[in-house]
Amino acid sequence: MAFQLPPLPYSQNALAPKLSAETLSFHYGKHLAAYVDNVNRLAAGTPFEDLPLEDIVRKADGALLNNAAQMWNHLFYFEMLSPKTVGVGPDFRRRLESEFGSMEAFKAQWMAEAGGLFGSGWTWLVEDEARRLKIISLPNAGNPLRDGQTPLLCVDVWEHAYYLDYQNRRADYLAAHWNLINWEKVEMRTQKDLFS
């Protein structure tokens, strides 16, 4: 079963000016596409060939893990962005306030965690096995599925995610990204682990 790059859930210029069409063209159309091609090539003829992507992420190692995790992470990242403002619903806001003290405190911790990750990687909002909300950062192709956690939200802090638009200004990228989050999808992920 070969993986295919699905179409973006919005047009390439829909997130501008926060993320430009040029960034999406490279990041989604070339960078993510390369991960898809690599996963298909590396999985061919192995026991992973017919597994769902999430199972490959949970079970593989080496180059296949790195490419599969990056493919999964990127699909997840792009799926939760929205050109229209989709605010935090009251139930999920209460959960965030309960875990982090306030929405403002959650945002401050999110920005500090993502801004402080040294080098390349991902910052995640996850639900742990006890259904507690946590913010974690993982380097390189790190993915919370490997640790039995449920990913709810992520931000890509590899430089390729923002360099065309923001150069080395990661904080400006994070501020723009915050305003693109589809919180309805984040909340849906507390009920199921799907790209929907």
C-alpha cells in the first residue's frame, strides 16, 4: 500500500500573510512530498509495507522511523491550521485553564517551550495516559505516539517551516502560527486520534 500526499485542506495562499504561498509550496509540496516518497521506498518489501502510518511510527526505527514520523508530524501540523479564526470552545478552554491556570498562562508556556527548543524539532500539546494535558518538545522527528501519548496540537520549529517568511525570527512565526490554530480540531483529537 503506497502512501500518497493528500491535497492541502485549503489553498496554498489561504494562510497568507501569516504563512505565504511560497512557504506552503516548499514545505508541503516539496518537503513533505519527499518524506512520503522516502517512506514508500524504505517500507517497500519490508514487514512495514502494508501497515498504517501510525503503526510504522510506533514500531519502526532508523531512517524509516525518521521519515514516517516526519510525514505523520507534517500531515498533523498542516491539518490543524485554518485560514479562518476557530477559537477555543468553552469545554476545552476549561480543561486548559484547569491544567495551566489560565488561557494566558497556557499560551505563555506554549510560546516559551516552542521558542526555547534548541535546534530543530516539534512542540506538542498532548494528552498522557492519565488524560492530563502536557506541553512537551521533541527534537528532530520526535513523535508522542512513541510514548503512548495522544497528540492534540503541534508546531513545527524546524527552520524550513518559517525561514522564507520570518528568517531567524522564530518568535514572530510562533505568534503567527498561534492565530492559525483550528481549536475545534484540537478538541476533536481528545476524542479520537484521526486526521479529521
